[in-house]
Amino acid sequence: MRVAMYYANKDVRLEEMPVPEIGPDELLMKIEASGICGSDVMEWYRKDKVPLVLGHEVAGTIEEVGDGVTKFEPGDRVSATHHVPCNTCHYCLIGHHTACDTLQRGTRFHPGGFAEYVRVPAINVDRGVFPLPDSVSFEEATFVEPLACALRGQMQANIKPGQSVFVIGCGISGILHINLAKALGAGRIIAADTIPYRMEMAKRFGADHVLDAEKDNIPERIRELNDGLLADQVIICRGKFIPQGMSASEMGGTVLFFAGAKEGQTIPQTVNEIFWRTEITLTSAYAGSPSDCINALKLIRDERVNVKDMITHRFPLAEAGKGFMMVSRPWEQDSIKVIVEPQK
């Protein structure tokens, strides 16, 4: 089978690998669509692991089922998540399933979603494969995992209906957060970025106001737009914008660190500047649990979150490298979500 082998953002090669063999309780999944995630282009995170086949936002059909599989059969349309929790460790039992070591280090597809086929391990089959309603396309289903991540982040931040929300960084994660916050009843939504196309898309998907993250005085402008107050909820969706995001939180507010940052990046303020008399909460979120994926799929099915119109580019597997360059250098071309179609 063909795979897109990742060596670097500028070096993604079409190569051949054997179709994975599956064992008992496993699935062979034919990948119809696979989304490129912002984490896929974090070279510093990948440099010690290459070459490898990336891709974890996947949807397709069941090609083959292993002995013992009863929930699925060949031909079923499904989405799948590459990381699943054990459900029995300390973290799972206290509700932090995405801190589970099994989820973070013990589960993944083989070889990865930028391939014609993947082997889905038994633990993923048990709790990480989701049947698709007929109304949800394969492309839309690639958003189950990223939307689940956004949903978990907003639950972690405890966003309440009517609260003001400031989203900084309007790539696909920021756009998902904006559209999701609107769907869940947030009050005034303010967004910021530096790329004009992304700023336009933020407005299109629900932001009431959009700021320039570098040119505007962020705290001053938010107060002008938000009845003299800073934001109740701040969601940082790009690491380079951490200083601006940290300056945007109202007293008693919450700052959600959603995006990964550059290796070694630190928070710029002192402890007293952040916490002294502010009652500000700093929190983070990583990945999504199976229940988050189920709820994300419902939001997509019910068209509460408009993922279909977030897709800006589609590439066949042989041109996956173009997609990686587009995602890694968003200021060069107008793009939000890039989909790879491995069967083309």
C-alpha cells in the first residue's frame, strides 16, 4: 500500500509499505479521509522519531475484522481515535482520562492515517471506533478527534453560557473553539490573529469582533468591546500568542492553554502578576476521551458545529507534502483545514 512518510515538513515522501496484518479483536480500516493536525507539523516534537507515518484524524470503512470482533463488520463507515485511555488508572478514575499513560503513550494506529490502510489495535476497537451516521461524510468525520479536543478544553475551562470568550490564534483549533463556544451559548466572542484570511474566517464562524494580535493593544481593545472588562475566558490556540493571551483575562477568569508551544517556551509574567489578588485560573487540556469523541460526533451530526465549511483544501496521498507545507506555513496561502484523501 502507499503511505506518506514524514521526514520533515518539507520532506514528505510517497512510499510503499505492506498492508498491515491484523490479529484477534483488531480491525483493518481503509482510510478515506485524514486531516492534517497542527501537531503534525511540530518538527521539534517529531525530529527524534522520523521517519514515520503520521495522521490521527481519520475516517473510512472497515476492510477486515479480526477474530472476536462483534461490534463491527466489513463495510461499516467509521471514525476512529488513535489514543484511548485504560479506564482503570488513577487519572481515569478521577476523570482525567487524557492524562492516562495508556492514552498518552500506549495506543496508536499502525502505521498512521496518511496511508491507504491502518491496523486498529484491540483496545482502540473496544473504545475508540465510532460508527458514522449516514448524514456525516468522511471529511466531516475527520473532525471528530479535533473537535473532541476542543470540547474537552472548554469543559476543562468550565465555560458558562453568557461568558465572554477571547480566542487568540485562529487556525483550525481557534476556529473550532469559536464555533463551539457559540454553539454552547457563550456570550461575546472576540478573536485575534495576524493572518488576514484567518481573521476573516474567525468572523465567519462566530466571532463578534476580530483583533490584530500584533498591531492592536489587546487589553485596551477588549475592554472597549466588552463593557470595560477583559475576557472571562481566554483560549490560547497558538504558542507565540501566550503573552497577548495572558494579558486578556479578567479578574476571576480562566486562561486555557490549548496549543503546544515552542520547545522551551515559558510564561512571561511573574507569579504575583498572574495570581496576586486576581483569582485567575490557568488550565490546560490535552487530547479527547472516548466520551468527548462521542459528543463531538453528535455536534457534527446535528450541525451544531459547521465543520464542513472549515475545509479549504484536499490533496491526494501523493500530494500530502503540499498539505504539510500549507499547514506549516499558513501565512503563505489561505487555508484553514487540509484533508488528505489516501484512496486518490
